[in-house]
Amino acid sequence: MILLTALTLIYALISGVGFTQSRQKSAEAVTKSAQEKVASQRDKAQQIAEGKIPVPDKPYQDPGNTIYVGSSVSEVAALPQGPLAFLSVGESDLFPPAIPVSARGKESFLFNDEISNPSHLLTGIFDPAFVLVVLLPLFILALTYNVISAEREQGTLSLNAASPVPLRVIMSAKLLVRVAVPVLTAVIVLLAAVLCINPSAFNEVLLVAAAVTVYGLFWGAAALAVNGFGLDSTGNALVMSVLWICTAFVIPAGIDAVVEIVHPAPIRSEMVLAVRNGAVQVETKHSSAQAQYELDHAKTGHTHGEDTAVHTHSDPAMERGSVQEKTYLRLQSIKASQVLGDSIYQNQNRLLDERNRLASILKLSSPVLVMQEILSEIAGTGSLRYRSYSDQVDQFHDSWRTFFITRAERGIRLDGAAYDSFPKFHYYERCSEESAKHIWRGIIVIGLFFLGFSALAKGLLSRFRVAGR
Amino acid sequence: MNRAAVIQRIALKEMADHFRESRHRWLFGISIVLTICAIMFGTVQIKRFNAEQTASSTMDAQIWNSQGAKNPHAAAHFGQYAFKPWSPLTLADPGVALYEGTAIWMEAHKQNPDSFSPARDRGTAGRNATLTLAFVLQKMMPLVIILLAFSAFTKERERGTLRQLLSLGVSPADLFAGKSIAFIVMLGLLMIPALVGTGVTLWIFKDSVSFPLADLVARTVWLVGIYALYLFGWLAVTIAVSARSKTSGTALVILTAFWIFSSFAAPRIMSDLVKDRPNLPTSLEFNTAIAEQKKKDFGHSTDHPAYAAFQDSILKFYKVDSVSQLPVNMRGLSLRRSDEVGYTIYDTLFGQLYDDIYQQDMVRASLGFIIPSLAIEQLSMSFAGSDNRGHFHFVTEVEKHRRMIQTLASEDLIFNAKFGDETYAASPELWAKMKPFVYHSASVDSVAQQQFPILLVLLGWAVLATVLAIRSIKSVKPL
């Protein structure tokens, strides 16, 4: 069992490290590509500003056109990996490793995915969290399912019962040793791995070790309680298999179903449709204003050509199909997306919060889910950190968009200096405290499960009939 | 007493034993409750999801049609959205539906990837397991079989009744046949709620435009067939292990360990092993490859040799000297040409990407003859229409629709816009010609053809398990 635990965990560690490394590389490549694009545009914009090259005809080719640049170049908002990211993939495989944020609506970048085989997302990754959360209990159960029943079947239980030490003490001691084998193996492998991969995360891994120990004790106590019912070894194995599958799969599936029924996930396309509708409204409004303007000027005999020089961005008199008109429409469309899309986004986040709150409460019914959450939070791949990152990307998007909109509204063209002052994304660890609370709450909950099962085992063993049923 | 009567007696006794045991009654009860919950939850999910998708599609069509007069190419850039409906058989197996995008933006020049995958908002509980028929049939039913049948022979051996039966002239083969029939009947009874539930769901969605009822029925028949093979294999293996094991405990431990490995560990390990066979590109690599190829193959001005050659060919065709003399609009022609060049690139690169994904899936499922969950997962989602290949079919259909929009938009420019007229605007009647996307699913025959190798793999599992069972029965010993 020592070998099995060590080998599965080592394989999982290799898999976890491979996954985090490939994400890291991918994030770096996205960042580099975006930076190169900005640098290339910057050089051209500076040359235009210095009069070395002409302004391109098309607004989308013009590196000085503020609103087009704002919506075509981007600043990459990457979520830095935590020191123990390899421990739990958590939700990270569902999100791209880095998000290129532009001045377009949030729908243009928030829902993009990294390429991956969805079948692999469905099965999940063989990461250390899978071994610790799902397989470790099985290793423990394999060693403990017959801790008492085997003694009875072999006829040695009566001898133990005849000793002056209470039966439950003897059995608890035996059980502790059996639980310690896989748990200690896992902890030692983890400590060694962290010392090799990232020694600075030693404190975090101690927290993992504490969580794994409590979790192991819980499963040991469950095994003792099941043994306490006095079934034969086969019956114990059967009950424990059912207990494991219920805790690891049936309860989570039930929780998912309840949450989905009570608080369905928001309809993400709603935001896109609102923004598209907004864009059409902008065009319609502009066309009406323009048609009215043309009608009025036809009466007075003016034509477009005579007075385009005095037009402003919001002036309906601008030439149809001109750079000025296209720029104006792009700006208005982005502003509309800001008004319409953002409110929907906030509303959807509120729905998600409600959903997560319910899920968070229901999850407490399954030590497996609690343990999973603990590991994800320690690894920095849990929902809290993603939510914090998502909020920071949202705030950054606002500042990026404001930067370009305010300049575009004032008709300011971009030069090299303006490029240098583009907002930069910095991720701040804002949820550490909340995350720590979740981790400790999780450990306490598993501890309570342990105490509950221990009390049950104690009660059952005190009434245990050594002669069997 | 003839053989048939002996087998019948054994089967009836076995069933009576199981129904008498409270542990097994609980097992039946829990299985049935889980199945019913999975059907109810699945039906509610599909109904809600499809209603949302239909509403979104209707709204997008309204937005599209509400565009006023504008340049058709600008409208093509604005594009439409294609919303993916879920097949009613997602009830049987949602497969990767939660991990695929649910909508695709069809815009000019660009085949966009799908977006809005529901899994992102589902949270961690749903990643462990979702309450679906596939979960019940793929994961729970093998456990039910194990718990029912692990002691089929060991119990007789432990009680000493195996020796009695053999001494009475009952052959091990009769014993095997009788017990198998009993288990098959019990499993059949357990399957009734699943079949009835699926039938009711198909009836609810019988008018679906995207998923014809006849095709759904044919897919259901396939699903019944593959699950029968899968579960029969489990039954045969369970009986084989029971026949070979000395004690019930040993049989249970071996079978449970195999079940856990096959159902939970192996799929993850195999996903991990095949992820580089072949390696998938990152989004950045994929998009860069497209952009570079497009840049190489065509341009938007005479600076690009391909554009210049195209313009020359047009001038020659119309026997004129300059673009201004053309009876058609050169910009419209070049946009159409640019799109056509793009189509080849997208077909190649998207085709390659989905072929690579398909290959990974096939490699992953190829060990299904010894790890059955790998084969059943693939086949089940394929026939339910919720696998990667099914999604690729959706992506391909959407792309056809996008191309229709692009062609109509470019042709309007070609034949109606005058040279140098930057203000040309098509009337809203043109938008009405570009109908919203309606999905028509792939036929069951094409699915069966694609999945043929994996069907053989699953058949291999059932055959291997049967051979193992027969060999074990032949060598069964009373002690």
C-alpha cells in the first residue's frame, strides 16, 4: 500500500507539474504576442506623429486612431500561478491562462476558451488532488475495512476482548496504524516533492499535510464505525464502497442538481445580445440623425462637402462611410456596450454569487467536496481566487476602456508617449484572508465529521458483541 | 428434469434469494430512485437549455433584421449568432455538452470558435459527477451488478451447496446460465425506468426541427445495444471472478478494485496519456497559423501578389483596362475572393484540430476491451449526440451558414455597389434573406460509421468477459 500510494501520488505530481508548466508557457506566449503587437503599433504611431509616414486610409489600420487601437490591441491579464498550483488543477483547466483585455465589450474576451479536448475536461486531470481526495480514502478503506471483522473471522477477537485494555482502545490503535500507512506516505511524498519543486511553499504544504491527516482520520473513523456494526468483512467492504461512492460522487451529483434547479446558471449569451442590440440602436439613431440632417440641408442647399471640416465626432453631418463616421460609430458602440453589457454582467455575477453561496453550504455535507475545496484554495485554483481575478480583470477593463474613450471623445490621436501610458494589469492577492477562512473552515468541518464518526464508533464498540451475530 | 427446467429453477431461486434480501431491495430501490431523479433532472435541464437557446436565437434574428440600410459588408462583420440546441438524448448522456461552447459568432472573414461553455459556471460539485443516466448506467450499474453477483458462486461454495448441486448432476454451465438469466432479468427490471423515461423525453421533444424523431429512436436503439453489451460484460466478469474466488470477500475486493480503476482512475490516466497524441495547438498558435496563412494567401490591395493577380484576371475576364470600367464592384469581388481563400484555410486548420481531437478520443477508447468505461463513455456520448464529433458537426453546419451570409453580402456589393461609392448601403430586405441558423443533426448512420472501431472494442470487451466467464465456470471447484 505504501508503494501504491507513493507511485500514484508521484505520477499525479508529474501530471500536475506538466499541466501548470504548459499553462505558464501559454500565458507567457499570449503576453509576449500582445506586447509585440502594441510595440509594433507604437512605433508606427510615433512615426505618424512625427510625420515620417502618412496616416493610413482605413481607421482600423491607423495606430493613432484611439478607439480602434483600444479595441484591437490589448493588455494581457494573467492570473499568476500559486506556489502549489500543481497540487490541484481545480477550475483552472476551464479558464484560459491569460485574458487579453481590450476596449470592446466584456463579452469579447471573458468567454473565450483555451483549446483543449473537452473529453479531457470531462474526465479531469490525474492531479495530486484527485489522488488525495478520491483515491486515498480507498487506500485507507482497503486497509481498514476488516480491522475488527477479520479478527472475529480468525477467532482472535475474543483474545483481544479478554485483555484488560478496552476493545475500542485496541481497535483504535490498530486502526491508527493502518490509517497512518497511506496518510504518512502521502505526506512524506508531498513534502519531498515540494522541497524539490518549490521549497518556498513549505508552509502551505504543511497545511496540506494537516488537511490530509484530518481527512485520513475521518475515513479511518468511518471504517471503525462500519466495523462497529458487527458485519462480516464482506459486508463491511460493501458498506464502505457505498459510503465512498455516495460521498465522492452521488452527493456531489445531487448538490449540483439542486443548485442547478434552485439557481440556474446565468444565460451568458444575454450579454452579447444586449450589446449587439445596443450597437444596432447606435447605428439607427445615427442614421436617423444623419437623414434628418441631410433633409434639412437639402432644403437650405448645403452639401456634405462644404462643411465637413467643422464636424465633430457626434455631428450627424459627417460623410457617410468616412473615417470620421466609422470612428464615431465604433466609439458609440463601445459606449453602448459599456452601459448595456456591464449591467448584465453585474447581474449575472450576482446570480453566480447566490449560486455559489448555496453550493458552498451544501458542499459541507460531503467531506470529499470540502477536501477538494481546501486543496484548490491552497493551490490557488479555487473559485474564490478565480472570482477575485475575474473582478480585477473587470476593473482593469473599465480603466482600459476609460483611457481610450476619454481620449477618443476629445479627438486625441495616439502617439508613442500615449502608448507608453496605457494602463497595465497587476494582479493583487485580495482573497488570501477569505481563502484561509475557507481552508480552516474546511479542516474544522472534516474534523467534525471525524469526531462524529468517532463518537458513533465508540458507541457501537461499547455495545459490540465479540461472539458476533 | 431437463436442462431448461434446471436452468429455470436456478434462475427463479436466484431471483427469489435476491428479492428476499433486504440489502438487495435497498440496492434496487436506490438504483431506481437515482435513475428517476437523473431522468427528471435531465429533462428539466434540456427543456430549459433549449428554451433559452431558442429565445436567444429569436432575439438575435430580431436584432439582425432591425439593422437599417447599411453597407452589406458592415452587416457581415456584425454577423449573426448560431445557438446550439441540445439533443433530447443528452438526457441519456450529456457527454461533453457542458464543456463545449453553446454559441458561435458568425462574422465576416473569420470562423470563430464556440463560446459560453456552461461548465465554467457549474462549480466543482458538478465536476465530480452529474446526476445523469450516463452516470447511473456507466458507474452505478456495474457496482450494482458487482454487489448482486459477486457471491454468485462463492456463496454456494461457502455454504457447501455448490458441492451438493454438482453432485446432483447440475453442471457448472447450467448454474452459470441460470444465475446469468436471473441477473439479466433483474437488471432488465432496473432498466425499465430508464427506458420509459427516455421514451417520454423523446415524446416531449418529438417536434424538434434539429433532431428528427426517427433518428432519435434509432440512436436510442443503439444506446440500448451498447449498454447491454457493456453491462453484460460486467456481469460475465463478476461471475467469472466469483467462480474463481475462494471467498466472497476476495471476489468483492477484486471486483470493487477493478470497478474503481475502470470507472474513476483509468479515464483520467488515459486522458493524461493521450493528450500529446497528437498534441493540440494553443489558441494563440492556432490563431497565428490562420493569420499567417491568410496573409500569405491573399491581401486587400495590389501590393499583395495574389490580390494583384486576382485583379488582373478580373480585368481580363471583363476585357477592361481599369477597375473603374468594371461592370461589377471590385471590392465586392475581392471580399468574396478573400473569404474563399479563408475557407480553405479554415477547413484545413479546423479540420486538423478536430481530427486530432477525434484521434485522441479514439486512442483513449481503444483500451476499452479491458477497461470498458473508456469504450462506453465514447460510444454513449456519440450516439447521444454529445461528443466531440457531434460538436464538430455543429461547428461545420454553422460555418456553412456563415459562408452563405458572406456570399450574399459580397454578391450584393458586387452587383449593386458602384465603383468608389463608399456610401453604398443595402436595404433591410437583404438581411431578411439571410435567415437565422437552424441546426440539423448528423444522422445515426454517420455516427455508427465513425464509431465503428470503438463498437468493435466494446464487442471485444463483452466477448472477452464471456470467454473468461466460460473458462472460469468450466474450472469451477466446489471447495
